Amino acid sequence: MDAYRVGSSPNVRRHRGEVSRGEREARLGQRGCVLWLTGLSGSGKSTVAYAAERALHDAGREVVVLDGDNVRHGLNCNLGFAPEDREENVRRLGEVAKLFAEQGVIALVSLISPYRGDRDKVRARLGEGEFVEVFMKIPLEVCEERDPKGLYKAVRAGKIKGFTGVDAPYEEPLEPEITVTAQNESGERTSVEDMATQIVQYLGSKGYLHSPVRPGEWIKTD
Amino acid sequence: MDAYRVGSSPNVRRHRGEVSRGEREARLGQRGCVLWLTGLSGSGKSTVAYAAERALHDAGREVVVLDGDNVRHGLNCNLGFAPEDREENVRRLGEVAKLFAEQGVIALVSLISPYRGDRDKVRARLGEGEFVEVFMKIPLEVCEERDPKGLYKAVRAGKIKGFTGVDAPYEEPLEPEITVTAQNESGERTSVEDMATQIVQYLGSKGYLHSPVRPGEWIKTD
């Protein structure tokens, strides 16, 4: 036996944490989950994620933003943009988000994640209702007009190849839990605040924020 | 320019989170940090980490255990035990622990992490005082006598090669913040509870638990 050459070695056992997820969630007064914001570059994923984070934090919730760009400076700094690297990028972010969700935290992930299959793999790693896909359904024209990082301009000038939505595919979610659009039903432009509110209201209506924060009841202070 | 082939592409920007670390830590009444438990197999890293987690949780603290064995079933399931894989294993766990510390959480990492250089790289990624090295200084004979997973038995039977502390190196920390020993100064066996208490007391004395949990003061409830 040379168990030292295999990743899922029989020598590697799972330890059960001493503090259960239920205990954590009861104390936090919320259900841990992963809100996965997917969409084109410039669709507002990070902006909306941070706005939702602020709203949830101010409401006394434990929340984290895992921003694909930021994580590429740390955990995923050894990954490029080739298809297999993009797949691994999505996988790792999914696993980290899962760790936060298991702590009872609401994890907002902001990542283009253009391939349906990659996103569905993350969903499959999580329990029922723990993966909430948020489709930033913003037309390419709108994203390109915004162009916050000047990337579309560089693409059109031929300086970037293989850009999602232009000359690389973006596979739209088939049944996202939440669809965020650039305009509301009355044709008015949707604000960042509106988009963040849509996410927070989803969590509230679906029971993720299952008990109000009642200090003294759920915090053990002795 | 073909920015799509490099990991640290100039197109990848850092976003500043809307909720600051200071805000999180003020509300949690604690300072986020990484407690890195390193030591031989069977030295009690995970057992002590979970005992410290329980004590901290019961004291109203936000705490997570990142167990090297568990993470190999998720985030690090695509890594083996070759030197470069072990190094990447340590690096990824360090980055995930950093993400938790940035949330103001006390992250207990349980990982053999035999190479000083790998551990020091994690330390270098964290700020002053954020990396607390906990050396489980338990003699090989004690670990081998315990042998909770039967690994030493397999090693001695020649079924496992390259085992840390036997026929692969373990580089002891030079200046660990905390050293946990099998016996106290009076020569009495140290219990798991004593070891966990040592860690919690370190945090208390060094100001990581900087304000008591005072519900109503640090939780915004409106």
C-alpha cells in the first residue's frame, strides 16, 4: 500500500466538528447558504453583492462576499484563464463558499462562471436550498456601455481574445432562483439598491433569515 | 495583449468590500486570526482544535475549524501527498483561513504541515499578530502509542512510506506563539481540556477577545 500517492486516501478521515451547524445557525438566527451571482463582465455582480452584503450586515446578519477577482489574488493566484483553469476557479470558489455556508454564513459569490456545467457541479455539492443561483440578466449592450474596467473596449480593439459574451460562450442559467434585470416591469431602470433588495427579500421570504436577532436569547453570554 | 493566459492579469482588480473588517470585528467583539496547529500525526491537533472551538463557541465567539483531513475531501480533493501537493495543500488552507480571519473569525487550522517554509509562507500572507503558530510538541513515542488511525502500525509494517516523523521530515517551529506539551511542569499528563484552555487563554491575554459580548451594544437590531 502506498497511500501517499492518492488524493482520497483511506488514511484521510473526516472529523466531526464539535460545534454543529444547527447550533451555529440557531445562534446566528439564519440559514447558511451560497448566493451565486453569475453573469457577463460589467453586469454588476460585485456591486450588487457588496450592496446586499451591506444590507444584510446592517440587519445583523453574518455575510461574506467571495469576489472572483479578489480570490484570484489569493487562493486562486495559481490559475489562469484556460478552460480547465476556469473550471478549477469555479470549483474552488464553490468549496470555499460551502465552508462558509456550513458555518451558517450567507456567502455571496461574484463570478462570471460562464459554463452551466461548472455551476451545476457547485450546486450538486451543496444541500437542498443551499445554492441560490442569481442570474444577472443584463444585456451585452448594457454591459458594454458600462464597461467599468474598459475590457469591452480592449476586446473590440482586438487586444483581448476569448472574452465571455463576445467570442467565448456564456451559458445562461436555465432555472435560476433569482433573475436580476436591468429594467423593472414598468421599463424603469433598476438601481443597485433595488437589485440588492430583491436578493435580501428572497432570503427573507424563503426562510433563510428564520429568526430575528434577539440578543440575550441566542447569544450565550455567561 | 492576451490577458487571458496569465493568472495575475491586469484585468483582475481588487474590489473593496463594503463592510470593513473593523466593523465586523467590533460587532463580534473579537479579532480575526489564524491559529495554526502543526505537529505529528496523532499529536492531537484536531482533537484540541475542536475542544478549543467548543470553548470559544460557548463563550459567544465566532470560530471555525479547518481540518486538513476534511478539506482533502472538498477543496483539496485534487491534491495528493507528493511534496508539491503538500505545499499546495498548506497554501490553500492558509488562504481559506485568511478569508475567515478577514471576516473577524477565529480560524483553527489542524494540519501536520511538516515544512517550516510552507508554514512561514502562510504567516507572511497574514498581518502582524494574525498568524498564531501552535506547536503540538508531543514526542513521537506518545503519538505512536496513541496511533488513533493505526497509521504508525501500518508504517512499521512497511505498508506506508514517507511518513512524517518516521521516514519523512517534520521541521519543528522555531518560535511558535504557543507550545503544547504532553506533560505539564509537574510532570502530569496534560488533558485535551488543558490544551484547549491554553489556547483560549492565549487569545484572551493577547487581546484577541478584546471586548466581551454585550448583546444590544454590538448587534444592530433595528
